[in-house]
Amino acid sequence: MRRLLALLVLFIPGVIAAYGIKLMRDALFSEFYPLFLHIGVQFIVGLLFFIAGLGFIGGFIVYRDRKKQKQKGNIK
């Protein structure tokens, strides 16, 4: 159950980052979504989604690695 929860915690930011890449790609190829007021706004929102998703996943991995390293050091 714990691993499933961790997978979901990593899956959701991954989907957000993938959607950010899609928004940036669509902005570069001039596929405009009416939700955004300008194609530049669409690109910036996509970039923010990508950075936020990637940053969360990276932070999760760094936190987990540091936590495991501390546990290894205490055992010795």
C-alpha cells in the first residue's frame, strides 16, 4: 500500500510535467487554446508546469536518497 501511494505521488507531478511539455509544443507550433489569452501566456504556463512537475519529482528523489544515506550511516 505504501509503494502504491508513493507511485501516485510521483505519477501526478509527472502528468503535470508532461502536460506542460504539450502546452509548450503547441505554443511553438501555433496551436492556441482559448483558455489562455495569448500564445506567449500558454508557453509560460507550460514552462511553469514542466518546471514544477520536474522539480517535485527531483526533490522527492533527493529527499529519499538523503534519507537512505542517513540510515546507512547510523547502522555502522
